[in-house]
Amino acid sequence: MTESPSCIRCVCLVVEHEDQLLLVQAHHRNKYYFPGGKIDDGESQIQALQREIKEELNVKLNEDEIEFLGQVVGPAYPQKDQFTELNCYRTTGQYDWNQIEPKHEITDIKWIDKNETSLIAPAVIQWIEQRRTQQVSIQFVPYDHTLYDTVEDIEVASSDRKFTKTPMDNIELAKTDDERYPTLIYNAQQQCVGFFTLHRGEGVAPYTDNPHAIFFRSFSIDVNERGHGYAKATIKQLPQYIHGHFSDINEVYLTVNDDNERAQQLYEQCDYQYVGESTAEGRPVYIMKREI
């Protein structure tokens, strides 16, 4: 009788931004994988994760900021005829992942698009496929005064606050501008996970002469809710929402920082086209539009 292949129990940290994952590479390995590693005897999964991430990335994870995402079993790498059980976690802590320097046996760390499967270890590909089968369900709710406390509770990343107005800023501006339409994003559990504003008239005028266009601005996903696909789901669902609530609108415009390649790729995947350049909050931006 053939023996069943052995399974290596591991923990890993999933850092996700739109359609990209932060992955690492070690000595003598061609493919990239999640930071993390084997669970030692006597360790809890959380303890193993904290140890591995400290060793590999020199990042100290706080236990109260660690959340379990799920488990996936896939082919081990680089081991032959073995499987790895990945116990996947994320952190709600705020870290500048672009400034992380790899440590220990790690030789490289980089953002990799989920579609670049030739660069990605098999178990990570298994995780990507598993996540894609999980339907992301969201709902848009127009703001009214009864939702003030909900908006106040949305936590915006400090990096986002540098370049865009906060949800609370938008609520205040909408009080004196009836062309602004603040909107909340809810998940399937009826939790508010994000926010955006639709701005017609003077809001979109700097970018087009079309009186039937609207501007999508101040889009943010709560820092504690990132990595669940809410951003992409919002962009995909937006045209249908606009069509249902603004029947005269036939184009939506937005701007994206010129150095934010990941966001540009996300919008392009959702049929937005580059139409020009401008500045916003003192920074150069690309103007993009989509027909509805």
C-alpha cells in the first residue's frame, strides 16, 4: 500500500493590497511564498507566527492585532511529495510594508500580482484560488444623519489621510454642497467597511465638460477590513449603483496618484481608461474614466 504524503504544519502572514500579495523568497528558491514557517513543538500558532515574522521581516506583531483568515492545504515547496498546511493570518496593525527589509534566510521581499503564478509557490496559488471562490458581498448605503456615528468609527490609514479627505471631512462638506453624495460600504455581515463620495456638477467639472458625468472621490476601506477584496468589489459594483441612483449619469471619473501602480492596475482591470493628468492635494495624479 502506498503511504499518504506527509503534511508540514505552518503559519503564515497574508499581506494583501488589491490584487497583489507581499511575498518572500529564500536562498536557493525560485518561487515566492508567504512570510512564515513551521510550527515548533510546544508553540501555539500565534507564537509561531510572531517568531517567524520577527526572524524573517524584523517585525514584531502584537497578539491583539492578529486575525485568523483560514487554512489551506497545498503542495509543499521546495519539498517533494509532501504537502503543507498553511494556517493563514493577517494583522490589523499599521506597518509600512514598502520599507520592510528581509532578515535571516530571506533574500527578497516584493509585491507580486496574484496572476503571476510562475513566480508563486504552489500552496500560495492554492490559497489564491480558494479565496477567489469565496464571493465578496457588499452593499452601498447613502449617508444620512442617523449614520453619523458609523462614519465616525471608520478608521482611515494614516497614509490615506495624506492624500484624500477623511469620511468625516466629506460629511461636513456635504452639509453645504448638495452635489456631494457620501456613501457607506457594508459587507454581508452588515458591518461598515468603507466609504466614498460621488460628486457631480462642480465636483467633476475640472475633469470633463460632460454634464452627465460624476466624480468618484475619497474612497477608503477601513484599515481593519483590508485584505478581504472589498476595494475591488466596490470598483466593480460602482457603475451598477450609479446607474440605479443617478439615471442621467453616463460617465464616472476618478483620480489616482501617479505612483500608485497597484491602484491604476485595479481600475484598468475594471474598464477604467487613462484620459489625462492633473494635481490633487498638491500631488500629480492620473485622470481615469469609465462609461456607464
